[in-house]
Amino acid sequence: MKRRLLTLVAAGVPLAAAGAICTPVSASAGPVPTAGATSFACSQFRLSEPDGTAVESVTATAAPAGTFQVPGGAPLGGYPVPDVPAHCEVTVTLTHPGANDHAKVQVWLPQSGWNGRFQAAGGAAYAAGNIGSVAAAIKQGYAAATTDAGVDTSGLDSSWALDSQGRISSALLQDFASRSVHEMAIIGKQVVDDVYGRAASYSYFNGCSTGGRQGYLEAQQYPTDFNGINADAPAINWNQFEVATLWPQVVMNEAHTYPTTCEFNAFNQAAVKACDKLDGVVDGLIGDPNRCDFDPRRLIGTSVVCDGKQYTITAADAEVVRRIWDGPRDANGKRLWYGLPVGADFGYLAASKTDANGVTTGSPFIVPAQWVANFVAKQPSFDTAKLDYAQFDEIFQKARAEYDTVIGTRDADLSAFRDAGGKLLTWHGDADQLIPTAGTVDYRRRVDALMGGTRKVDDFYRVFLAPGVAHCGLNGGNVDDLAALTAWVEHGQAPNVLHATLPTATGGSVARDVCRYPMVSRYKGQGDPSAASSFRCVQSSRG
């Protein structure tokens, strides 16, 4: 890599004289002991341009302590992060000569209370990064970074997919799919070294969904970038799960049946009621979804009331639910991918709408709809609400053929990451409504098969499945994932459980130790069902 001197002049408000030392995630994630004091200079850097890139611009801004308002709107912006410490904000814009791309890397470094670690923050949907996560990380004492990969930062706009001639913007897709996170890791660690006068003692990646996929990508393709990777609800197997999340729309179209929200909720409530007790106690959670064999036909003839109107569940409604839970299959009945987990909310993937004339049609979730329209069909106006079985099968195969090597992120060979001493930790909610939990299990099984079995793989890669938790914990599930990863990387304390607070189907919450795959939680037979100590981890009855 070419060495290049880049002189920066700090801009903006002077740093506060003393920023509060933020409390780390846990005792195990406290400050890393260092010899001697560290310096802090937010004005001059020496940056080596990552291979194949050129630095277009570098700026440094001194930011005082206070509340940071994350820019933009939902899902990634529009909220405040209070008590952000005084820090240095460094922005580096990279381009790949000839590609006409402009990827922005942002690195924030707390003025005081640095815990000696670097943390990279992943993105969500079509956003490659999240500056709100960076603000949260420096509150915990990390120096942190993220990248926008030169694409839209809202997370819900992939119009950058096609250039002005209607061709795939291959450079931007490559930035989003893989190389920008790697380049962010290189730049971020260099900035940390220059600002503090020493390198970070440990480097971590932290992300969920698209961020989870980025973490797996790093382990697969850039195994020395991070000591530890926390990759939750990972969007791996990208082409399978993205197209598969349109399956509910196809099923409803073919059946000409669009159950209401209340009817879908009735199926979930009945399934939870039937399968809740399988873990030994009724606690509002399906502890082992593999054992839940609730048949939706049991609700045929049941009446539900929605917005004051009474509906009677029909055989067609039950069949729609059965097919959605089962997941996509081809014309010969072969499974293409996994379905919506039993107990997960139908609202995102099986939404419908009724026009002024009373005609009901599907309403596909925006993320897979854009993937199929912009990337697979290459027609932004392509209507995924009207797909039939044959079209779905064709699109599924086309997506895999064209993009698996670009963004599939499903390579099961993690030997280089293992050999580099890296640790990979993943938790995934059993009620994930956007990315089927079974896809993460499928990947882990393939790694086991390739790399010597469960016990050997557990030495560097562990998966935890959280009962009742939706996508990235959107319904309130909290786990101590980053603290557990830090203890594993820095002290060799491999986690057997993740301590968590989980939401129940009745609107409450319970303490649980989320078990390491392939174990599941089982009630001991006595004790408070809301206390983690009343449960133990046992082997799941099915693989």
C-alpha cells in the first residue's frame, strides 16, 4: 500500500476539557491495561490508502459532549443519542479509480476514557453503516467507525443499483457487498493509531441483519481484520432469503386469499398456546420451535374480530399459513428455502391492501421487493405483488446464479479466520419475521460438516437462538452479546449461554440464559418461570 501524508486541520467547536469516562459494556469489557499515557491529537494523520483505492478527502472535527441527533428518518435515523462524550470525528472519502464511487468512512474517537479497543459498526437493509451505532459505541469507551459504501444511507433505497443506462452499478454493488467494510477496517485502525499514538489492543465488528452479513463476510474473506465478530440475525444466504421473503405474497396470490392481521395473529396465538408448554412450563415462549408441530387446520371455523368486523377462518386461510410456515418449494415439491418461523409476526411479509373498490392484493416488504425489481429483474417498476409460483421459481434461480458469488456470503470455510485466532458470535431470534432463523442454523451445520464437527467449530464460532425474539430484537429482546464476545477474545472465556431479557407473547418479559446451539432451554420443574435460574440447557429433541 502506498504511504501518503494527509495533514488535517481540526474544525468546529474545541473539545471539552474533560469528557466523562463511560461505563463499559461489562466488567469483562473494561479498559485494556496499557503502559504509559496515550496522546490525543485530532489534527494530523498518516494514512495508507487501501489497495485499489484513492483518498479523495479527509476532514477532522472536534465535537463537544452532548446529545447527538442521528440524521435521517426511520429505520436507521431520526432519534437522539444522549450523553455522547467529547470526541474527534474523522471522515475519509475513498474512491476506486475509474469506478466513480465515493465511499465515506467515519471514525469517532473519545477524547478521554478510551478503552483501548476499536469497534466497527455494521448497517441494515441497503445501508452499509449506521452512525447512530458509532455514537453508542463511543459512549461505551470504544473508538468506532462505520462506512456508507457510497450508497444510500436510509436503508430502504436501492435505486443506486442501476446506472443511467439501466445496467447494474457493479462498483457500488461490490462496495456494498464486500470491500467497503474491509477498507473501513483498514482506515479506522490507522486513524486510531494516529490519534491516540498507539494501535488498538483489540478490534471488533458489531452488526445485525445486513451488519450480521457484513460480519460473516469479514470472517470469510478478510479473516485478519477483526479479533472478534458479533454478527446477529445475519443476512447470509442473501439470495435465498431475500427472494424467499416474497413467498408469502406468492402463496396468497395463488390462493386468492389474503387473511387479515387479526386472522394471522390468531394462528400465532394458537401456535404459542399449543407449543409453549413443550419446554416444561407455560411462560409465553416457544422454547424449542423444532418440537412445535401445530397444525393451522385446527383453527378452521374459528371466529375472530378485527376492527369490529367478525371473520371466520377458512380452510384456504389455514392452507396459506401452512405454506408460509413451510417455506418456498419448487414445482416438484423440493424445498428452496425456509419459511417464516412459527410465532413470528406475519405483518411484514404477508401484508395486503384493499383499494377503494374493495379489491385486495398483496403488499410486498420493500427490501426483497427492491432486490428482485432492481437487481434481479433490472426493472424498477417490476411488480412483485403479482408473482405466481412459476415466476417465483425462475427469479429464485436467477438471483442465485447471478449474485451468489457477489453477495451470497455463504462460504462455510472459516479456516483462515479460525487460524488467525478470531472468534465469531451470533445470536438469532427464533421469532425473526424478516430473516428465517433456520438459515443461520443451516449455515452453522455446513460449517460443522466442513470443519470437523460441532465441538471443534465451537472453539471459534458459536450460535445462540433466542426464543420469542424478533428481528434484531425489535420486540424488546436484549442480550449481553458484545460483553460475552469480549470476554471470549481477551480472556478465553467461551460463552455457553448469553444472559438475556426476552419478551413473551403476553407482553411481559423474562430473564433467560439463551443456550448455545444445538442446546435449548428447559424448565427444571420448580422455581420462578421468569427467572433464568429455573431453566437449564439440554439437547434439542430434533436437530
